[in-house]
Amino acid sequence: MKKIFLLVLCGLTSAVIYAGGYRVSLQGQRSLAMGHTGVALVNNAELAFFNPAGLVYLENKINVAVGASAVFSNVIWQNDEFGQMAETDNPVGTPFYAYFSYGVNDWLTLGLSAYTPYGSSVEWPDDWAGSHLVNNIDLQAIYIQPLASVKISEKISIGGGPIYVNGSVNFNRNLDRTLTDVEGNRANVTVDASGVSAWGWSLGGMYSPTENLRFGVNYRSEIIVEAEGGDADFENIPNSPATSFADTQFDAALPLPAELTVGASYRFDKWTVAVDYNRNYWDVYNSLDIDFADAGIPDSDNPRNYKNSSIYRFGLQYWANETFTLRAGYYFDESPVQSGYFAPETPRNDSNNFTGGLSININDRFAIDASFLYSRFDEIEETYNPDPETFPDYEGVPFGGTFKSSAFVPGLGLTIKI
């Protein structure tokens, strides 16, 4: 029974940690097309996310950028030793962004942004070999941020503001590999938490030593998301004193890691080149505590043991003519997951990411922005089996195999300047 309880707790942890284990880098079509660079680019209102310090340099009084992407992704798992294989059937994800800025005067610009840096869905087949860890998961998180951008001099500016986060998660898994009710239906648990909220902040700076050269830095704080009173629903439980599971509620606290981005851009003739370095402080995920309201279900600390990771980004823009602007880019994204802690709800390993896109300038005020991203994750053979010396209380069943992951993401946006 203790092992079954720990498996349940581990599954619940997986549901929450999904927000941190999968960072969605889709915060602007123009920036994404250039390898998701942007901390040192003055392009449009996408600066509200990448570096609000640059908003004060936008030429127009009112700037708006809105857009959304369609995420087509899949994961293939196989275990050659036992001849097992499974493939996800994920619904299409639709992350979005909306940025607005208003130039109060020549040294102050105010803004407002809404974006979704965390959120996706994973659906594995019914009763696959890893169903005791995850069947499906759906995560949504929206960041809303008021902003201020201040020009200290013609070459230096700062900007930032508080961040409000609101989100929800729904997660389902089987209790173990074999437990069923009298009709043979697999015993499972669904956890659901909505209206989860928290606060954070970001602060950026920009320095332009020449008209064509810019440097930027932006820091986004760690945010602690606390889920209180979430629902845990147990289904198909055998009617036996040995398997006594009752629907209950749970509390959990999730730290979303801080991140630091530095970069530079240089413009010459019709070309612009951008380079960004992004550091994500994932080591905050050593474990996650789950507290159940039902005293009969023990609380648990669940190992994740994440490490800090880096993203290396490169982008290129070419102004073809008054109508078309072309973009391309690449970034390498390191995984924060260490060996032995590879969970199938976030099959996340190192990835190579190729991007491209263009803007169609309808007139001086309106432009259509398009981008695409192809992510190729390294094939990896891994397990989830935490080190007993580091986490002596963990008693879950090991699970492993070979994972192959990929994603294709087209996106459309609109830029408005008034």
C-alpha cells in the first residue's frame, strides 16, 4: 500500500511539475522567426516580453502586437527489451501573446502584456506501459504584466513591472500497473486545480553605443505558484479495505524558475543580426511537496533534481523591400532533466530548433507577421528511477525506454502602429 500511495503522489507531482519541465518559447512571431532572439532588438511591441526597456525607443505613440501559434507535437516511446511501443496523440496547442505600449512622452512609455510561457497537452494511449506514471495532462498558464519603460539617456533605458500568473492543470494516471475494479477497469486518479495564481516581476536594460549596435539584458524572477484545495478524484477502485482511496483535496507549491537573458544586435544595410544567451535556473526543482487533506493519504516529497540549463539563440533579418521583411534563426535548448529523472509527462531532452518567417507590410500602420519553428529533440534512452542515496524515501517503480520527440509550430501575428 505504501508503494501505491507513493506512486499516486509521484503522479500528482508530475502533473504540477509539467509547467516547469516544459518551457514554451513562443512569445512573438518576429522574434521567434529570428531564433526567438529579442532582448537587444527594437522591432515592435514584442519588446514587452523580451525586454521592456526597449519600448521607449519605438517610434510610434501606440504599438500593438498580437498573435498565436499552433503546436503540433508527438513523442514515440519504445522498450526493445520487452517489445513495447507507444506514441502520443497530442491535441494541438495554441499559445498566444498580446502586447500593447503607449508613449506618454519622449522618456516614458507604458505597456501591458499577456502571454503563455507555460502550457501544453500530452495524451498517451489508454493503458500503455507507462500509464502508472501518466495517461494525459493539460496545463494552461497565462502571464499578465503591466510595464513601464524609462529612457535615462539617448543611449540607456530601463523597463519592467510586476507579473500576475493565473493557470490550471488537469492530470490523469493509473494507480499502478495492474490494479482494477471487479469489471476489469484500471484504477486511476485525476487531479484538477484551476484559478491558481501568483506574482513575480521582470526588469530589463538596454544600451545603444551607436545607432546600429544594441546590447540588452532582461531578468524574470522566480514565481512560486501555490495550488490550494485542488481536487483529487479516484475512479475504478476495488471495494477492499486494502485499497481504500477516497476523493479528497490537495495543496502544492510550484516554483517557476527565474531566467536571465543577455544579447546583442547589429544592423548594417538591409541586414540585422541578433545573438541571445538565456540562462534558466531550474535547480529550484529539487523536489515538490504534496499535502493531502485526507489524513489517510500520507504527504510526500517527490524528487526531480533538475539542473540549471542554457539556451543559445541566433537570428538574422533581411529587409527585402517596403513590403517584405524576411527572417531566419536557430537555437539550441539544453534540457534541465538529469539522468535517472526522465518522466514521460515531460519527455524533454536537448533540442535543435530551426526557425524562419516574414512580415508583410500592408501599409505604414499594419503588418502581418508569420513564423515557423521545427524542434528536433535528441533521441534518448533514459529512466525515471531516482537515486536512493539522494532520495532514500522514494519507493516508486522504475520506468524507462527510448524517447523520440519532435514538434512543428506555425504561427501568425499582427503588428499595429499608430
